[in-house]
Amino acid sequence: MRLTRYAAILAVVAGAVLATGSILAADGVIAKRQADMKAMGKEMGGIKDTLAAKGDLAKVQAHAEAIRKILAEVPALFPAGSDTGPTDALPAIWSDQAGFDSAVERADGLADALGTAAGTGEIAAATAAFAALGKNGCGGCHQSYRKPQG
């Protein structure tokens, strides 16, 4: 009888430890994805500044490639169980995984198109591609999969 009580206590403690580990793991992935999203925002800011200054489009290409590298990691940054905690992610990411993956692929294609446009040396083409990435890539994903800001 006494052994059964200790086994039950041990089971409760083990469950609590595992749950705490899951919460900490979710917080870690949330922090990573927030850092990556901020990094993409900085890359977008670098592109905006370069285009506004009619600067070196090789910098725009480098920023676009950095965005693509981050986007390649994005699907893994939203595992099951990372939908609670300090996150602005909407439940649609997990309930509409195919749509979310499609939005990430669209953003990647638009970032690739921006790099290609910048490679032409034409500011107007790069500016148009940047606008498309902002509106249909980043904005397209945020509209459906991120809590409204402000």
C-alpha cells in the first residue's frame, strides 16, 4: 500500500517535470522564431534603406538571400505545442498547416524574385519586387497567421 502511494507521487512529479520541460521547449522555439522574424524585419529595413538611397543593389541581393535563409527555417519554428505562451501566432498556423506552408513558400519565391530583380541593376524592378515581397510575402502571411499589431 505504501509503495503504491509513492509510485503515485512519483508519477505526478514526473508528469509535472515533463510538462515543465515542454513549456520551456515551447518558450525556446517561440523566442527563436521571434528573433528570426525580427531579423527578417531588419533585412527588409536594409533593403528599404538601400533602395531609397538608390544604393548598391548587391546589398539588396544579400538581404534577399538572408531572408530566404530565414524562411527556410520558418516551418520548423512552429511545432505542435508552441501555440501558447508569449506568441503573436494565430491558431490558423496549426489548423491550416498547408496554407501556412504555402504562404512561407510564396514569401520565399518573392524574396528570390527580389534578388533576381536586384541582379538586373534596375532600381525600379528591385523596388517593385520589394513591394511585392512586403505586401504578398510578409504581409500575406501576417494577415492570416499573426495577431493584429497595435
